[in-house]
Amino acid sequence: MSSIPAPLQPLQAIGRSFLNIVRTTGAVAVFAGRAVLAVALPPWFPGQFARQLIGVGYLSLPVVGLTAAFTGAALALNIYTGGGRFNAEQIMPQIVALGITRELGPVLAALMLAGRVSAAFAAEIGAMRATEQIDALHTLSTDPFRYLIAPRLAAAVLVLPLLTVVADIIGIAGGWVVATRTLDFNATVYIRNTWDFLQSWDVVSGLIKAAVFGAIIALMGCYHGFNSSGGARGVGRATTNAVVSAAILIFAGDYLLTTVFTHT
């Protein structure tokens, strides 16, 4: 039987949960530090890096492009409907461009990669852990952080801003198609209003967010896969945890970065 009095047992549970959160946060921070050092210091594995560039970037283009196109189109319709209540339909191009470049472009691209890439990282590395391939790398005097983690982290940080640029262009184009084909906007005026309204910081702030989100996606996938246990069930659990934790941290990071950018 527990030596803790019954009235205090809920506090014990809260304290245990808090300690688990602190322990996990520290473990992730140490893992991230080792991963960053592995990216910065040789030896590097360019073959692994190139393979991750293709897997993370090129193969993610279709899902990111389709998501951005439909999001831009839906955003244009909703802004036009809401603006119509205040006779402000004509500001729709500016709001669509601002919403896509500063917020929806990087966030939606990151969420798509969290579902696709973070899960793939966790599953692949988790399977290697379950089949003792990571232990074999140690036997071959190869640092798993340099061979497995660093290429994935570098590829995600580099590729996600590029995918965000694509998402921005396609998202704005989706709004343009709906505005000109459905809402009777003049195509030339729409493009001119968008171009004149956007500032370079609107785009750059979104790209900074994307780089941070890329690091989150790679680290969560690699961390949960690297620390998985329990065979196939553990790999499945690691995959789920990687996607959920990456999505939560993307939203939290988006709020923090938006707060910082708003006050600068």
C-alpha cells in the first residue's frame, strides 16, 4: 500500500507528471544539442543528406501544393463573405496575401510535413532501433547522430522554407483564381493590389517560422524513433508521438514567433 495519505495522492500524481515533463524536456534539449553539433561538425554524409532532401522536399511538393491551393481559395471566399458585411470586399487580395505569407503558408506546410516526414523519420529510425541496426552503427565506429539525425535535421531546416515559398505562391494563386473566376475581380488589379501591399518582412517572417518548424519536425521524428522500445508496438507508438508532439510544438512555436515578430 502507498505510504502517502489518500488526500495527498492527487498531489503526488501531479508532482510525478511535472517531473516527467521536466525530464522529457531535458532529454529533448540534450538530444537537440547533440543533433545540432552533429550538423555543424564533420564528418558529414552527403549521400544521406541528398537522399533526405529528395524525401523531405521533392516528394512533399504535391501535398503541400494542393493544401496551399485549396486553403487560398477557401480563404478568399471567406474573406469576401466577411468583408461584404462591412462593404470591404476590395481588401480581400491584401488579406489573403498577408494571411498566406505570414501564417498559413508556413504553418500548413509544416503540418503536412509533420504528418508525412516526422512520422517517416520516427518509423524508420524506430525500426532500426528495434532491429539493432543503431547498435551496429556503434560497432562500425559510426556515430548515429551524424549518420542518421544530422542529415534529416539539415534537410528539414533547409527544405521547409523552400516549400513555404511554393505554398505562398500557390496559395495566393488559389485566391486569385477564385477572385477572378467566381467573384468578378479584375485579374490585373488583383495582382497589383497584392504586389503593392506585401512587404518583404511579411515573406521573410514566414520563412523564419518555416526554418524553426523544420527543426521541430525533424527533431521530434528522430527523437521518438531513436528512443523507441518494445518492438513493432513501440515503433507505432513512437510514430504517433512524433506527429502529435510536432504538431503541438508547431502551434506553440507559431504563437511565440508571431508575438516576437509583432513587437519588433
